[in-house]
Amino acid sequence: MLKAYRELEQTSEEADVPWYAAARRMTTVALSTGLRRGELLGLRWQDVELLDRRLHVRQAFVRNELTTPKSKAGRRTVELGTVAAAALEEQFAASRHRAPESIVFCHPALGTPLDPSKLTTYARKALERAGVGEGFRPWHGLRHTALTETAASGVPAMFVQAKAGHAQGSPTERYLHAQRTSFPDAAELAEARLFAGVEDSVGSPRPDDK
């Protein structure tokens, strides 16, 4: 899918290129972090700490409104692996809106959150070009893939639950503040599975190439 985005950026009309590029970068971050579409669209630069490689989920863009997470678990800190951090750095360099309060994945001219339906249209075109089946839902499927692969990488289940922001009747929440020190390599382990062999498509080396 990431390779398909690159190909579409090179072959599409000029007006579509920024949309494909933004969708590619947002897809990369979605795969690495497991954030929901609304959480990605509501992300502001003040919520991103590139030097410390983490981001904070504090709001979401849902039904054309910026809202706060419904639960304590939803208001969370998520580690960034090398690939996700590179995608966010690329987005920062490409954007005209870089103030702390600016939306990360915003309209190139207006600075407002990207239109979710239009964004999904571009994502579906990339999926089609990549040969991914029609049953794959662009953003829900990316989140499901991210969390499944994170679990498969061998990190503890409570880290996966914290990363997902699930509010369940479990002791997960008590570990939210400790996850960064308890599992410092978790983001890299998940990215190693997700992005193996696609470094040319995401524009940065694989974590295990360091």
C-alpha cells in the first residue's frame, strides 16, 4: 500500500499529489501507532514530541468536530518508532502550518483537518493499486493490523491495550504511565514486523538496519 501511494504521487495530477502524500504519511503513522482515524486527524504539533519519539492523544476529529477522548484510557501517550517519526518529520517539512496548535494532518491551504471521506477515497485508490481486497476498511483495517502485529511482535498484552486506548475492566490503566520505561523497545519491535522490506516506500531505514 505504501509503495502504491508513492506510485500514485508520481503519476497523478498535480492537485492530487499532496493528498496522496498526506494519506501515505498518515497511513504510516496509523500502522505504527494504531491510532484511530479521528485521533490522527485531531493531532496537533504540540501533541508530538519528535525528539523523545512519542505523541499524546488528547483530542479527535469526529463528525466534523474536535472532541476529547471519552475515557481516561483514550487520553494516552504512544511511543513512536523510527518509521512513524520519519513520516511525521516529512509531514512537518511539507506543511505550511507548523505552529504548536496547528493540525498535523491538515488541509494544505486552510490548515483545517483533512476531509475524512476525501482522505478515504485516496486511501482506497492506494489499496486498489496495491491489490488489497475490497473487504479491507482503510482506517479501521489499518488500526486492526497495527494492534495485531504489535501483539504478534511479543510485547505484553497490557502494552497493546494501552496503545489501543481501550477502557476495559482490567488493571491496564494503572500501567499507562509506566509503559514508556517498562517496554522501551515495543514500538521498534512492532515496526520491525510491519515495515520489513519497505524502507524505500516510507523513506527511512528499517529499525533493525540501525
